[in-house]
Amino acid sequence: MAYSDRGLAAGGSARLGGNTHGDEAWAEFARSPRVKTNRYEAHDVVFFEGDPAERIYELIEGAVMLYKLLPDGRRQVVEILGPNDMFGLLSSRQYDCNAETLTPAVIRVVDRRDAEQTLAAQSHITRCLLAQMEALHEHAVLLGRKSAYERVSSFLMRFVAGRGTADCPGPTAAGRDEHVIALNMTRQEIADYLGLTIETVSRVISDLKRRGLIAIEKQDRIRITNVCTMCHQTGTQ
Amino acid sequence: MAYSDRGLAAGGSARLGGNTHGDEAWAEFARSPRVKTNRYEAHDVVFFEGDPAERIYELIEGAVMLYKLLPDGRRQVVEILGPNDMFGLLSSRQYDCNAETLTPAVIRVVDRRDAEQTLAAQSHITRCLLAQMEALHEHAVLLGRKSAYERVSSFLMRFVAGRGTADCPGPTAAGRDEHVIALNMTRQEIADYLGLTIETVSRVISDLKRRGLIAIEKQDRIRITNVCTMCHQTGTQ
DNA sequence: CGATCATTTGACACCGGTCAAGTTTTGTGG
DNA sequence: CCACAAAACTTGACCGGTGTCAAATGATCG
């Protein structure tokens, strides 16, 4: 109740996105004593599919993947999350997927009922959900319609901020169009995200290397030698 | 502003799902004169990807599909929506996909800014988003990890209300375990939803028929002769 | 009843999966 | 820092599930 009032006072107008107004209210809400902030090691499990969904989470620092398993062990990573993404949000009573850190992470933990009663949370959450929704749409295209090459290329491009989108400014006029990426994922995790096998991911990466499109600095550290060329391999253009 | 106040008075507590409280407020909001209700024919386009996202939509009756296109014409249907689902919700300024009716439909149209300023809308919208999110996760598993047989079987099971979920009650003790489905989709639309080709969809359906699992009453009207058996073909068990 | 469109079926090719080594990287203990 | 083991990754050979292309069949609607 107290949070609810505070949320109202600070937030007031609730938006579907495009504003940064609700965030101040959310930040204030996050400072309340009932909101905890936890540290996780890499590859810690935050929650399992089927666990009672009593908390919601906000990733402050690091990376988290959400995945689902089929009874025979096949795995699909459904989302890869970065700072400011929220997860564990659900309309049902149990989590619909597993959440595991990819890197050491700092995660804010909020009691579900607290958030439900807080308007500032609503607005903040909706904005997060909408962005994630778009990412899921894009990922459905990748999984349903792209070749292995296009999947891996799209995956690499996703780490290059500001490029590969519809409003891509193109390479800066001066110098080379390079970019170094820290994957923070094993080949298996990449494969399970892209709907491929580990061997196929490995083969495509080797081939990109052979063709000079990328250089492997360290197994999970890849240099894209020409971002613009890589972008043309994604199928999205 | 007026809507905002009304939403507050009627709604009060905002929830992340599981309640039906915000819905009354939403229903009242929907009755306001600025909210229009439109009728569409089958295969009408509601909006195109890239159109300025100035309105949000609530499907009252009928079915709608959302799809994305790659520059070379490949298509992926990312969501199939039914009554009470909302669409056109976005954090960015333009729609991220195309929306097209599958059947004649009744659709409520709300100005985006009106909804953004209405708390009742927030709560209602969040609930819809969460449910759609879960559906998208499930669909990612289908697209990334299921065989053609499993995809088509999963697709058919999705039309059997209350079965195939984790808490499936199983067949009713008495009599046969049949169910008749109206697809309302062409083979091409099904293929584009399942990430397959039209030929593969057709072959799988023919094969299910040959094996006696389904009977085709009319091209887009299929009888599942044994729901429980069909369910075991989905890979989800 | 014919024209048009949707669907089915067949033959074949190829992408990506499977299985089985190798090779490299990482981590641990001396 | 090195030695060794374990894990992660790469590479090769082969196969099978889907896609592609083409033709036949079936539905729909004047």
C-alpha cells in the first residue's frame, strides 16, 4: 500500500513506452527496503521452470538466459537478457522457463505482490515487456526462416550496438568497420539459442573465419572485421 | 485525463495477472466515445510493418495473425491471436510486424496516447502481454527444436481447449476422445507459422490421415480422432 | 461446366543433423 | 611454471529430413 501511494505520487502518468517518466518512480520503488539486490556467479540458476512464480527480477549487470526443455532433453534458449531487462514476469502461477546467468550478475529481486500493487512497477514492466516482445518476434523469424549462416551472422550482429537495425547509419566514413564481441556463451548455448547443433555453429564460425569475415581472438571473443559485410549475411539486410 | 481519473477510480490496484479486477475498469474505458469498434473481412490488413504505431487494437471476435517478412519474401507468422488478445502494442514508434485477419473480425481500436494515459489500460495490457509472452516462448521451442511432425501435431493441439497443457485432465472416461477443429488458415499460412513449407505441411497432414490420427472433414476442418494420441506426437508430451 | 486457385503427390537435391575422431583450451595440483 | 585431466571445440564422413521443382488432383465460384 505504501509503495502504491509512493508510486502514484512520483509516477502519475503511466506510459506504454517511449518515455522515461515511470523510471524515476521505479528507481525510487527499487530503493525500498523490501527490494533486495543479489549477486550471482556465472551459470547460477535463478529459478527453474515450474517453480512457484513469487518473485520478479531485474537484471542490473551481466547476462541471463531463459530456456525451456522438452521431456527428452532438447533445449531451446528463448531469450538472452542484458542490463535493465526484467524476467520472471508471468500471468500464470509458475515460471514458464528456466533462468540461468551467463556471466557473474547483479539482479534485483522484487516480491511479485509488491510489484503488482505498485503502479510505478506496472509502467516500468510494461515498457520492458514490449521491448522483449519485439525481440521475440525477431527471434521467431530467425528460428523459422533463416539458414544456419544467417542465424549465426544475426547472432553476431546482435552484439554490435546501433548497427544492423533499420536505421543503421552505416560504417563511419573514416577507417575500418571493425567490432570486437564478447560472447559470454559456450557453443552449446549459442546452438540452443539459434535452434542448431553445436557442430553446425562451429562449422559456420570456422567458415566465417576462413572467409575473413571474422577473427577469433579467444574462443568467446570474436572480431568482426567488417560489420557492414557481416550485416549483409543476416538475411535481414 | 478524464480517462486517467476514471481508470484510477474504478481500477485502483494494478496487477500483473491472475486477477480480473482491472478488466472492469478496462471495459468501462472501452465504452468511452473515443474508442471505436471496427468490423473487418477475412484477410483484411489491419496495419503494415513500419506504419506509425498510433493505435492499439483489441481483438473482440475472430482471428488475427501477425507476421514479419524478410526482404527476399520469406514470411514468418509470429503470432496467431484470438478473442481478448491485444496487438499493435509497441515500445517503438512503428509497428514491428504486419497484422492481418484470418476470419471476419471485430476489433476495438484505441488511440495509443489515450491508452498510455489510462491506468486501467495499463493493467489490462500487461496481463495480455504476459500471456502472449508465454505463447512466444512455447513457439520458439517449436520453431527451434521440433520436427515437422511435432510442429503440425502441436499446431493441431493448440485448438483443443484445456488439453495438451501440463495440467491436462486426460480423456474423459466415457466414450471416444475426439475433437473437431476449424483451422481458418490456408496451408501456406500454417507453413509460415510453423517455419515449414506448404508441401511439408501437406505431407504431414496426409500422413496423419493415413495413420488414422485425423480425418479431414473439409480442407480447413479437421477431426482429431484421438486427442490423447495426438498429444503424444507433439514432443511436449 | 469451365477457370482459377489451393492442395496433394512424386522425384530429387541439399542443408544441417548424427556419430566419431581429433585438437585446443581450461582448470587443477604438484 | 609445468603436467595432466577434463571439458570445450573442431573437423570429417555419412545420412536423413525438409526443401525445391514439377505435375496431377481437388475445391471453389462464377
